[in-house]
Amino acid sequence: MSITCFPDTQDKVPTIPVHLTRVGVSGVKKLLKIEREGKRPIVLLPTFDAFVDLPSTQRGIHMSRNPEAISEVLQEAMESTAVEIENVCAEIVSLLLKKHKYARRAEVSMKSDFMFIKKSPVTKMKTQEMTKIMADASGYRDGDKVVIRRMIGAEVVGMTACPCAQESIKESSRQKLLEFLDEETTEKVLNTVSLASHNQRGRGMIMIEVPEQHMIRGEDLIRIIEDSMSSSVCELLKRSDENAVVVHAHEHPMFVEDCVRNMVQKIVNEYSHLPDDTLVTVRQINEESIHRHNAFAEKVAMLGELKYEIEGIEENNQSTKTICN
């Protein structure tokens, strides 16, 4: 039986010889089960995007090689007992560059729902919380070797209370209280009760580079993001839990800018051991309740830059304390 040889149309020269930055596949869904020693396995249903660049002399990439590379790496990951998702992306990048000899660069990104267990603040009921975890890897050829950078990230929902609205509520309440209370009693009341404000559902996001010989846990990023807003949220809340969440949020009012700065400071405190050229992206989006628009803030910098800024703030604060004393 003869085998028909089909033409390789992708290898032809394009009629318009333009280099393309990214060509590949997006929205590839796969199952990934990560075994952990002494703990329950993590089951993810991640979505992958995988791209390579395309030279001006090549009409198209061999598209099937991208999902093929994803499948091969995930099959190996399923047989391993310790897998970091950013390493999965890095392995796919490496395999893409092996399969696409004409490519100089490759990029892979992954995003998945991630379920974790937390306890409600008062009744301590266990509740399943859904969040997002992400991983990216990019690689390029440097002579005979391939240089790959890996990143891991998380996106978490929380809540914020607006400081500006709360201050205006405090002032209007002061004027009303002074109609029948003295100033000292009025201040005691204002400092005791929870003051109203408008709220936002906040979405905090951190993406941080994972240098060679280092590991960053997604669960730690989730904790940092949650702790950087006015309050974390829970899927299941009884009345006492609900009260605690609302009170805590209004005792810690924050702008969208405050959330980003809080995350930056916590990252510097927790990951100061990482190299200064570690890339960090921090983002907060607050879905407004009294506006039709959303509030946005972001910081993109190398860890060394963040250290410099935070250490400068701490040095200034220490100098101020010394002068006051």
C-alpha cells in the first residue's frame, strides 16, 4: 500500500514577507492533576495559550505541534509527584522551540480556577473558595542554548470600603451629633461606631517571576492579595461572620491605590531574598458600586526597584520617629 505524501504548505515563502511576533493556539483546555506528598492532590482544568514567532521566510507555523507539545508535557507532569505550574509552562516552551526550528522565541501562558479551603471569621465554618492561578513562561534562543523566564501568579476577589466617602459620612455625622452632644462625647461616638461608606468588589492580581533554584507558592500569593484589601470575602457566612467582615472592611477603608501599595510592601517583605532583577506585576481593579466605571491601579517593576522604594519609606519613617523622640 503506497503512502501519499502531502505538500508542506507552511514551509513555502509568503507573498508578503513580514516577520510575525506571535503565532499559535489559544484556549487549549487540559486536565492537570498535581500530586502532593501528605496532602490531597490538586486537580486543575487549565486553559493554555502557546505561541512562537514566525520568520518572514516562512508562510505558516506547523500549528498542530503546539497542542501536541502541551499534551506531551502534561502527560509527563501527570506521572510526577511534584509539579510547579510555572515549570510546566517552561517545559512546553522548551519543547516548542525544539519542534519549531525556525522560531527564535516561544511563549506559553496558563490560567485555571483553583479551589482552596478557608474558615469563616467567627463561626470557623469551612468553606470552599474559588480563585484564579496563572503561570507564564517565555523563552528565546541564545546561541545553542535556550533562555527561559518563568512567572507564577494569582487573582483573588475581596472587598474594599472607600475612605473618601467614609470621611464625608464622618463629617456629616459629626455635625448632626453636635446638635445634642458635646465635642468630647461626639468624638467618642465617632471613634466607636462603624461608619458607612460605599463598597467595591476588588480583584487583586500578582504576577511574579520565579528565578532558577527558587520556588513561590500560589497559596502565599493568594494570602498576600487577600490581606491587602479592606477585607477578604467568604462564600459561606453566618450572621456573626457577615458582621465581622463588614465591620473589618469599614475599619480598614482603602483606595484601589492602597491595595496595590499594600501588596508591594508584602511582596518586598516576603521575597526580599529573590534577585533584584525579578520582575513583579501587581494590579488591583475595584468594581464600583456607585459609579458605572471601575477603579484601576498597577505597579510593574523589578524587585530591586520595589525594595529601594519601600526601604526609603521605612528609613524616612524611622528618621521621623527619632526626631520626634
